[in-house]
Amino acid sequence: MKKGLPDIKKDFSAWYTQVVNRAGLADYGPVKGTMVIKPYGYQLWENIKEIFDKMIKDSGHVNAYFPLFIPKSFLAKEAEHIEGFAKECAVVTHTRLKSDDGQGVIVDPESKLDEEIIVRPTSETVIWSMYKKWIQSHRDLPLLINQWANVVRWEMRTRLFLRTSEFLWQEGHTAHETSEEAKKETLEILEQYRCLAENYLAIPVFTGLKTESEKFAGAELTYCIEAMMGDKRALQAGTSHYLGQNFAKAFNVTFQTKDNKEEFVWATSWGVSTRLIGAVILTHGDEKGLQLPPKVAPIQVVIVPIVKNDIQIKMIEDFIEPILKELKNKKIRTHVDWSNSSPGYKFNDWEMKGVPIRMEVGPRDIEEDKVVLVRRDNKEKTVVTKTDSVNRIDMFLNEIQNNLFNKALAFRNNNTHIVSNYDDFKKVINEGGFVRCGWNGAKDTESKIKEETKATIRCIPFDENPDELKCIISGEVAKHEVIFAKAY
RNA sequence: CGGAGCGUGGCGCAGCCCGGUAGCGCACCACAAUGGGGUUGUGGGGGUCGCAGGUUCAAAUCCUGUCGCUCCGACCA
């Protein structure tokens, strides 16, 4: 029987794989590198999606849907952009199969396409080809469109949620009259990402700017939220790009200004993906499995009845009925586990699935008109009267949400070190953790450090203070204070 | 594309050297007891041993070919 998980401290990677599997979040698809998101995992994604969808709609964005297929020629229009994605594009070359003498099917050579089609690795190009048609005047701006979609990037090494060949995300693509406005949009979205990560997923993030070599291909500036995972490695959790006029120029998208001039449009794009689920797992998980922040947990309270016979089943049903009703009124997502495993099995199972609160109800409790509440985050058991139970649950859910964030924040702070010499730098990177230090801003120092330590610049944080700092490796005057880490 | 390994019920494996009626654990189904931290017992269902060919009276086992997968080195949200 499968019991304990691999040791989270010793074998984080095996731990992760097993948690994803045993919590019922996802499974491998038949094509290498693909992922099936199972109902429990998908509910988590739906909750995240709902929250962010509301945020962007409240800030004036609308959803639309653009095609999966992109003409190959589109990708050539933005030189840097193609550089970034060329190596991982799935290409459609034929449109038909035919039967191979009853021995299965083969690609029908007759059906070869004149112009091959790319499966979108991201949608800038299709979207800008359409924006060209839609934008004439400053009155058409700003154009604030988002889409929820799947994209395909043919990856060599994949891991469920963190890197799969196909993944789900949202991609926002906006067009503006001025550079300032586009930059403002980029930063406003980044702030929404920070809010999503910190206030809902309980994941503390660093916000900042990517370096030239780490930024999105085709962007002028890439901002990001970077989080620290339980193994002290960094995970890029979301990016927001200021695209300047790159795509407007590539697709010749101009507009007529108020004073009757023709100008190229200014653009942004931004995205978060199902990778956020990986971030939640890797941030909050523990030796018992998953821990889900209450605000996004598919099930916030699981009720485990402890029963000996049919009569007791009926008693418990009656006993919890008013509680269930009240929980429902408060919109607390609840599940009663009537399956016939033993209570001990259920306890472990729901802990694996990361449900924030477990309620145990058995004959002893009914007799005293009480229930037992057990918190997933600190394992505390509380016996409360039936009347108090829902209020306590409400309170606990809030506390757990905050507690998860605070724990993650403390962990990140404890593992983020300010260093001033390269030996200390290497020591921290080697033992795991983030390093804050000076950098001279040169590409070659960045790549030298990557080569020597595997650490990359995760971002130039907004709260940087490079004054009086020296570059960690060259010793020159630092241009920026940056955060280095090994990344996923 | 280079290096290592693996294909046997759903999953994990044994059996292979030394050919002889396909086995174990988990999961699954049924019944009963149990039930407050992974509970037992009894009974049951399920596999052309990756595929193709060869050797042999006989192949999961030996030989040849073939296909697929996993892991490790050049990418990335």
C-alpha cells in the first residue's frame, strides 16, 4: 500500500510528482509532455481563473478568442520574437490521414499544405494581424483584450503544471495611444498579478524587471512576479510585457491621432498560466501533501463522518444537515465524505488533497452536540459546539489563508540573503536560496554567473537600491541591485 | 542527436542465466465484521508476457529484427 510520501526535504522532486498524482490534480497525457488536468486540479484552476477574470474585467478588459492556428509567415514578422519561439513550435504540414492498407493510418502526402501552419506558442502575431483591421483612429484605443486559451510549446523536459507541451493560460493583449499609457497598463497588470499571487494564492512574490537576456522575445521590457518554492528555487509565476511598437511595426498597425497624424500603436501583453497551480503546490505543500489556500481550494471543508452502523448514519445526516445548510449560505465549499474507507484513511487522503479544514462528526460528538475541527495548516484539533461550528470555520479559513502567506513569507525572507562577495554568493546559491546583490548591468557577467553557478537574475526588484553596491563578480560599480536564484 | 536502462493484469514488480500448465504486492468487486489517524477476514474478476519472425516436441524464458518508453547532456511560462 502506498503510504508516506517521499521525504520533502530530501527528494523534493519525487515528492512533487507524487503529490500531483495522489492528490488527484493531474495525470500524464498519451503524447509525451502533455497533461490531463483532472477534475480536482481543474476546479482549482477555475477558481484562480474566476478571480483573475473578475480583476481584469473590473479594470476594463474584455475577453475574446483568437485561433489556435497561425500562418507560418506571421512568426517571421518580428525578428526577436521568432528567435524566442522557433525551437519549440508544433507545425501543421498536412490536413489528412489515409488508411494504410488496413494497417492503421498514414499522413496523406497529397494533402500537404502550401503554407504550413503553426500551433500558437503565444498569440501576439494573430492578434496583431487582427488589430491592424480593427484600429484606425485614437478613438479605437485603448483596446484591452484578454483571452483564456491553450498554447503549445514543444518542450524537451516537462513536469506537470510547471512545464508541459500544452498548457492553459490567459494572455492579455492591449493597444494604446501612447508609450506612457502602455507602460502604465503593463505595471497595473503586474500589480494585479501580485495581488492574485499574494492575496489569493498566499504566495509572496518579488516584483521587478527582467534583464535583457531573460525578457520575453519581442518585448521592450518584461516585468515579472517571482516566487520562492519550498526547495528555495525560484519560479517565474507571471509576466507582463511592455512591447513598445514592435508588433505594431511588424504588422503595420497605425492609428490617426487627434491632431491628424499617423502613428504606430503602443502595446502590452501579459500572461499567467496553469503553472500557478505548480506554484501553489511547491509553495505550501508539506510532508502530508498539498495545502491549498482557502480562497482557491475546491473544497474548503471536508466532513468525515465516523459511523458504526446504519442507525448512526441517519443520526449523523440529521445532525449535520443544518450545518451544511449554513455553510452553503455562507458559500463555503463543503464536501461530506460518505465513502466507505476507514476514518484514518480519509484523514490522510484529505490532507493529501490539501483541504484546509476537516470536520469530524461521530457518536461522541452528537451526544455532546459538538463537532471536531482540524486545521490542515497547523494540525490543531478544536472541539466546538455545533452552533459555533460555522463561525469558527469561517474564522479558521481566514486564519489559514493568512497563516499560509505569512509562513511562505517568513520562509522566503529567511532564505533571501544580501551578499557582497562572490564566495558568499556561491555558498548561498549552492545551499539554496535567493541572493540580493549588485550587478554591473552587463550581459557577460550575467552569463558568466549562470555558467559558474546555474543561478540567473530573476529580476531587478522595484525596491532596488544600487547606490554604493559593487557588482558581485566584476567588483565594478553596480548598475542595479538584482535577485539571483536557481530557477525552475 | 550522444550515453544508461526498461517493456509480464490498472500500478509496482518477480519469473528469464538453467526453456515445460504465468505468479506476488497494491488497486478493483462481493460479503461480513471494524470504524475518533492509512482496519481485518473470507471469497472473487482480470494478463495473446511490447510487436514480428526464427530455433524447439515445447518459448515470458534462447536468437534476430522492430516499435515504444524512462532517465541523463544543448531550451523555457
